[in-house]
Amino acid sequence: MKSKKGTTKNREKKSELPFRLNLIFGIVVVLLIMLIARLAYLQIFNGSKYVADVERTDTTTETSNVQRGMIYDSTGKVLVGNESHQAIQYTKGVNVLSSTLRKTADHLGKYLTVSTSTLSTQDQADYYLANTKNLTKVENSIKNHSEYGSKALYSLAVKKVTKTVDLSKSERNAAQIFSLMSGAYELSTVYLKESDVSNKEIAEIGEHLSEFPGVKVGTSWSRDYPEGNSIKSIAGTVSSAKSGLPSDEVNILLAQGYSRNDSVGQSYLEKAYDPILKGTKSQTRVEVTGDDTIKKEVKQYAGKKGDNLILSINAAFQKQVQADTRSAVTSAGGESTGGYVVVMNPNTGAVLALAGVNRNTSTGKVTDNALGTINEPIVMGSVVKGAMVTGALMDGVITPSNSTLTDKPIKLAGTSAKASWFNKAGGQDISLDASTALEVSSNSYMMQLAMKEGGFKYSSGSALTMGTGVFAKMRGYFQQFGLGTDTGIDIPGESSGYTGPSTQSDIGKALDLAFGQYDAYTTIQVAQYISTIANGGYRIAPHVVSQIRGTSNNGGLGKLQETIEPKILNYVDDTAAQKKVVTKGLYDVVHGTNTYKTGGSLASISPEISAKTGTAETVTNGKSTVTLSLASYAPSKNPKVVVAVAMPGLGESAETNNIALAKKVYAAYWKTVKSTSTLKSTSK
């Protein structure tokens, strides 16, 4: 018989069970209600939002390069054009995995062969590890691999693979394709092969194009030079899409809107005028769905070909001047190191020809170097004397009506005598005014001017006690004409010349500076200097680009966009009477009556010219040599053209190489550019 106590406990247990069941059931019901409420909230209140998310389309813009503008000569001949090539392009999609890129590269590599000359071990490792099986295997082989983050672990995997990776020829080909694809930004287009794509490659890739997401058969362009490569040194070069932006300017160019794989002008005109030549990229609106699939592509803007440059250079004239310069240097022999010629319009700064060659003194080989006209400083000799006389007139140490000095050897304490070419022994002491000093090219006269500007009263055998300020004074006048300073030419990379030391111990060199035997100048500086005299005192920046034009519908030259106007850098503020002293002297160099005039053999040129010859004593390869130079303009009245010549490293006996070359240049100019010369191109 059970006790009452036990019966009571059983009753209590039985009463607790329904309560617990009800509690659990109640909780389940509440949770179901919450779930139903949440589902209702999602479907009724936000259903359209989530459907839109699923069907979402992001819109972005894909850009592609256009054909680069061309470069023409002054007559409309194409100097730098574009040669089109069939090319294989790749446009990277959104969120494309490396493993997907590798599969595409492997498959495409069966039909496309690319150069692997730039394939690095890093590229090969990245390609190898793009295979997920390879990646897992290599990462698992790294000790304590679980302790590293994903980036650190991948770096260790790359380091390990680069030591052992050994790809086959076909794998290296695929690895190069993979590298090019990987280097593209999302929705940016790169060339997988820019040129030399075979017809077989085009056909096979076209047949399987649907199997290569993002791959297209397109067109690329490279520069060509219909008038020959000699213009290339002036035009400069363009980077390929493969090489992309120059590494030393990449951040600046990216900030200007370039992409890393863009072609860009790397030097000279191509670089200086790149914003004009590069054109405007095409724009395609790309719609990407929520699963990163490209839904639609719509071309919004077809792009605009770059504008074209019209040069002031006449191609036929440039060729002739270059050939004449090469011939003059080749025949000079000896220690000749080259020759340079600049032809300019003195009133506008338009460069009509830039010709130059280098000569290897060991082998005698002559190579084109037109840019030597702007970046090869040369001790020019007496051509600078026009600037020296002008400076002395402006400084007031002589005047147009009172400039007579006696040419005599200059003898200072502790130095050898310095004298003019016609009076080395002192037996031809003659009185000279400033114009006649230019006519006969008196060194003595120029040294006396320098001493006057330095406040030094000369007496034979005395010590030269001038202050060093005379260097800055003379150079200041020289620079007003463009000697020893940037000319402002629109080709990057010009040299400002060479300036010799100016300490007190070098004070004797101030006398050498006065007649062009110390500082070094470029041929373009000499051309600007003589242009400043010819046009009445305006220093004008030289330019080789005269116009910028668009492109017509048929691909030819289009509308005029801009005309390059003369850019005046400064004005030499000497008086009309002072200017006349110099221009008379330069005229008399050729047409004067003095026995010692230095340019008489130029008098056969018609229209008549004014000039200043120059001879600088130099040392080349340990041998005594001379530089022959010439600064000239024509016609003497109302000048239209200047010719500057420099021929360094000639034998000491050389006397007329500069004049002979100048004659040929003037003959070619009047025949080819103006056709009004009475001088035949065969003149000597």
C-alpha cells in the first residue's frame, strides 16, 4: 500500500508535464509568428528592392585608344604617319579570377603566339600558381602555413616557385598572355599582340572567339616615316601599349588621365605635343549585372583621332641640308667630330632645317644627329663678336661716333701675347672702328672692349686686375641675344651651353670670352643670336611646329586649329645708331673693302648676305684643331633667312669648310624653299 506522500508527488509530476509542453509549444508558435512576420516584411515591404538587387545593372565606361595625330612638313608631306596592324586585344571583365584568366590564356595560347622575351620569373610563378591545385599544393608545403595570412602565404609561395618553376615553351607562351591579361584594369583594353599577327592566327581566333571572354580582333598603330628616319631624331619616339607609361613619369601622367598601358610620346616633339597628338579615347558604356556578367555594350563616343602637327621644316630642303652636312663632314677627315646647320626665319623663329651629323674619330663613321644642333655645346669663336660690340656700345665704353681703337697684340704679365689672326707678331697695327673690327674679326679690339667694360686701363706687360664682375656683365649682353641661355625651342632637351669658371684666378679668360674662345654655345643659340641682329633686336623663340590641324573625313588634313605665333623672349634695347654699327660690320665681312675681311668668298651668293665667320682654336684627341663657324642672314636688307654653321675638330689648315657648306645651304634654300637664287646648288 502506497503512502499518501508518494501519491502526492506523482500528482505534482503529472501536473507539471502539460505545463512544460504548453510552454515549448508557445515558444515555437512565437518563433513561427516572428518568422512569418519577417517573411512578410521582406516580401511585401522590401520585395521589390531585393528583386532589383538581384537584377541590378551597374553601368561603367570602357575606353580605348585612337589613332595618333600625324606630323607633316611645311608642304603637306607626311613625315611621321601611322601604320595600321591587325591586333589581338583583351578587355578585362569585372571580378575576373586569376584561375579563369589562366584557363583563357591556356586555351588562347593554342592559337596565338606572342613574344616571351620580357617574361619574368615572377610572371611565370603567377601563372603557375593561378592553377588552384598548384597553389594549394605549394602553400601546403610551406612550413607552418596556417600561421600566415593569405597575402604573406602567397608571397612565400611565389618565392618558392621562382626557384623551381620550369615551364615548357607552350606554357611560357600562355604565361605571357596571362601576364598581359592580368595587368589590365577592369574594363580596360590591352593588346595581347600589337603587330605581326598572322592570317592563320586571325582566322583561328576568330573561329573560336566565343570561347575567349574579352578577346577581340582589333587594330593597332605604329609610327612610320615615309620621308626616311632622319626626321625621327627630331620627332622623337612613342611608347608601345606593351611598355606603357614611362616609369619616371607614371604618377604625373596617371594624374593627367592616362592609363598605365597607354602609348605616350617619350621624347622631343612626340613628347612636347603629346596632349595634341594623342587624341580623345573612344567611350563604350558597359552594363554589368549583379553576377558580374556583361549585359550590354553601347558605344557612346567613337573617339577622335589626334590632331596633326604641321612643321615649318621643308622635307626636301631638310634632306638636302642633311646630305650636304654629311658630305662636308665626311670629306673633312682628320679629327672632325661632326657638323651642324640651323636654318631659320629670323622674323618668326620658324626653323626651316635642323641638320647635324656626328663623326667617330677612330673609325671615321658618320651618323645622323640633327639634335646635336640643340644639345651639343661648341666653342664657336668669332661669330659672337656682334654681341660683344653691342654690349660695349650699350655699356657706353664706345659710341657709334667714337669707337676707334688700335689693333695690337695684348701682352699681360705672366702670359703669352694674344693677338688677331692678321697681326700675331705686331707688325700690322691698324686703327679700327667697331664696324671694321667686325669686318676683319679683330681679337685685339674685342679684348680691349672687355678690359674697358671691366674698368681696367691696359698697358703692355701690366697685371690684369679686373674684378670677376666683368664675366657676368659680358654674359648678360650675350644672353640677350640667346648665347649661353635656353632659346625656348619647342623641342625638349636643349642645352643652355657651357659656362667656364669665373673666379679671380680665371680673370684672363674674360679676354678669351670676348672673342668666343671660352664659353660654348649650341648651333641653335648661334642661329637665334644672328636672328636677333637680323630682325632689329627681338629675341624670338625658335619653333619647328607652325600649325596644328585637325583631320578631314577622308583622313587628310582638316581644319586649322592653331597657328604658332612668334614668341618674343626679350628685346635688345640698343639704339638705331648702335644697331647700325653692328649690321654694317656684318655686311662688310662679306662686301667690305678691307684686305683682311673674312667672308669675301660669300659675296657670290645672291641675294647678298651679311655674316660673321668664326675660328676657334681647340684640341681634339690631343691634337691641335679648329672649329669653323658661321652666323649669317640674307638678304642683307629685309632679311628673310638665317644660316648658322658649326664644324668642330677640323685640321689647323682648314679655312673655308664653313663657307663652302653655307653656300650649298643658301643655294638649296633659294632653289627649294624660295626658288629665287642666282646661285646654283653646285657652287663651291
